[in-house]
Amino acid sequence: MEYRIINILQTRELKVNFTKSEESILDFIEKKFNEIPKYSVIKLCEEAYASQASVNRVCKKLGFKGFSELKYWIEHDIKKMESSKSSNINNTFFYIENINFGGIPNIVEILKNNRKILIYGLGASEITALYFQRQLLYLGFQAIVVNEEKMIEQFEDFILFILSSSGETLRVKHVANSFKDKGKVVISITKFQSSVHEISTSAFTHNISIDKLDAISREQQLHMIIMINELINKLQNG
């Protein structure tokens, strides 16, 4: 299912650069998304503390001729989101569309050759780590969930599998670096081009900009569960 505007606002995965003032306009449009079709450009400028020239630049950078066309496509997105089917599965489609499934084959190959796995996740990801551990145990892997670096140091012949939605948590980055510096394999499910992604030997990534989500959304693990399930399915059937 294709959305012209909402996914762009939520992920901010764009090829063009925006100034801070233009980012503020995007933030305002995202916050008032359902109300924007009723706005005039003058009202938007007043409430977003922006100039009309800045609004026009934002519209053009998003690929539209002007504010009227932007409003048209926002209304188009809203109608899709409000349909009975879309309202129930919109979040799932959003996550699926922002997962890079091409990273799976290499990880599957590594796991098949390394069946002793330490799983590391903090916060909400620790709960997901327990789910991942159960799935791996069903497949006959020796999988252990750890949440402290001293625990990790006790396992010499294990690989490390990190679950980190943002890929920027300091403790997670430290653990990943320490493990890799010893010449060991680090795999991750994490944010594309995050620090953990860069550290990892191999990674299964998503494109969701965690910093653009509210506090509750940042804690949600639906995309991580989808990624784990896909990985387990490939391990089981591959």
C-alpha cells in the first residue's frame, strides 16, 4: 500500500536536505496531519511560524508544485488510512515497507555455521530477545540471553546477536565494539546506517527513524518481531 506523504514524514528518509526551519514545517505538518487539508497556506504559516517562501520550498523538496498539491495528497493518504482495512493494518504495512529484507540470507548462513548464540538487548529489546531465544531453542540452537557485559565475557565460542531498534544506545555500542575488537562475530537487527549497523559483521536492518517517533512508539517492537519471525522462517525452511 502506497502513501505519498505520511511515510516520508515519519521516516524522513529523503535524498534532499532540509534546513532547521524547513524541518520545523515538516514537524508541524506531521503533528497536524489530519487537519492540514483544511488549512490555507496563510494559516499554516501563522501557526507554524514560517514564511510562505519556506512552505513552498518544503513542498517542492517533497516533489510537489505547491501547498495545494501537497494538501491533495495528504487528503489522499488520510482516506486510505481511514478505510476499515487500512486502519487495522496501517502500522504493519508501514513497518514492512521499511524493512530491508535483503540482509537475511547472509545472517542465515552465519547462524547455520555458528549455533551458539548470545542474544543482547536492553529495555524493550530485552523482551524481544527472550522471544527470539525461544524461537532459536525450538530450532535446536544454543541461545542465551545476556544483558550485562560481564556475562558476555564468560562465553568464548559464541557469536553475539544484538537487538537494538535505534542502534545508538551507548551500552549496546560499547558491548558490540568490545566483542568485535576480540575478533568475534557480531550480528544485529537494528536501524540502517546506525552505529550498531556499522559495527556489525552482518546486519538485518530497518529504515524507521526512531528519533522521529514519540516515547511510546519508540518502545514498540512490532518491526523487530516481524524481522525476527522472518529470520526464523528462513532458518527453519532454508
